[in-house]
Amino acid sequence: MMNDERVMADVKVAKSVSYIIFWFGIFAVLLYRWFVLHQTLMDTLDFFLVWLSASLAQFFILAAKGIPITYPVTLKRKGQQFYVFLVPLLTGVLTSLLVFIRVGLDLRRMLGGFAGSFLATLFLFVAYWLIVQAWEKKYVEGND
């Protein structure tokens, strides 16, 4: 059998579907172990590191290819900047809510969860945005 473009496209689709199932499956296992079995991060560190490394690899490969962070939704530059700050804020609020559900009303832990997740997500999103801006400057503006 020859390798034609249709076969290669089908292989790519199959791999991407299996990756998505794998990625969300590991995330579901993590959530189950954390919130149903009440295991700690150290108990699930092996699953967490596999999931985190796959997530970060995909995240930065997309940035290096110049794909906007809001893909497939196209937003203007101002909308992307708003997205880069809104999502980390929502991530911090969600983390605070999860801390509240897990340990109760412990303001110090809730604030720590909010600050840690907000700053980590904001750092990742700003890094992504800067990588995409550098890609656009090199490949889009360089062709004018």
C-alpha cells in the first residue's frame, strides 16, 4: 500500500483522537483520585507529571507554530489580551472554590490556591502570547 495524502490524513486524525482520549483520561483519573479517593498530589505524582508534560508540550508546540491562544475562535489583538488575563483569573477562582470544597473555609489556603494558580496560568499564557507575537514578527511581518 502506498502512502498517499488521504492515508496520512487519516493517521493524523486517529492519532489526535487517541491523544485527546489519553489526555482527558489521565485528567479524569487525577480528578477521581484527588476528589473521590482523597489522595494527595504526592500520591498521584506519576500520573500528574505525565499529564503535565503532555499538556505543556502541546501548549508550547502550538505557540511555536504561531497558533493564537484562542484558536479556533478568532479574536482581535485586544480580545486576545483580555482572554490572556481573564482565563487565569477564572482559574484562580475555580482553584479557590476547589480548596473550599476540599478543606473548608480556610482563607489562607484559598488565597494561596488562588494566587498560585492565577500566577502560574498567567505566566503560561503571557509566555504563549509572547511566543506567538515573536512568530508573527518573524514570519508575517517579515514577508511584507
